[in-house]
Amino acid sequence: MRVTSCGGRCGKVLLLLVNFVIFGAGGGLLGLGIFYHLDGGLYENVIKEAEVITLPVIMMFLGSLFLFISFFAIIGATCEVKIMLNIYMGIVAVVLLLEVLLMSVCVAMRGEVEKRVISGSAPRAGILWRYR
């Protein structure tokens, strides 16, 4: 079923534009994560522990997740494949649900979360130690 109305076309173009930006950002994150992971020397002096999930691994995970999610939206909107758009909508709904759950857990355990963020895993390694 082709999109014929003006609103439908504008929605399709907007969905494509937003997801092209997300696709590019995901590719950039994936590429930078692979580069930093293979280089290995830029971040190792910051994090000495081998058991910690490092920044390049997080960058590669988020980049591949962005690529995966935006792929469904781009193909679904371009070729007007309804099942691809339904998969995209389901993935976005799950991500939004997880964000709401994470936010409610952080609000419910605000004191514990604040202690962990401020203290970090080592002295002066927390995110907010400079701001106290």
C-alpha cells in the first residue's frame, strides 16, 4: 500500500531523515569503538582493571544497536514493508519501556544510586567527584 497523502509522505520523509542520522551515528560509534578497541593504548591508562567493561565495548554495543534499530525503520519506510515497520515499532516500544523502568528504579533507590555514582569503583574515579 503506497503512501498517497501529504501527511503520510511527510511522516515517511521525517522517519527516514531521523533514522539516517541515527544510522550514521551508529556507524560512527561502531567505527570509533572498533578503532579504540584495536588501538588499545588510549584508554588503558584510565582504567586499569581488566574486568571492567571498557568504553570501546560500550561504544561498539551502542553503535551496533543503533544500526540494527534504524535499519528496520529505513527499509520499512523506503520499501513500505509493513512488517519491518512493526518490528521497528516493537523495538522502540521495548526500549522506551526499559527506559521508564530504569528511571523508576533510579528514583526509588536515589540515595543508593547517588552513593555509587559519587564514590565510583575506586577513590576519585566516580563521575561526580569533581562537583562535590
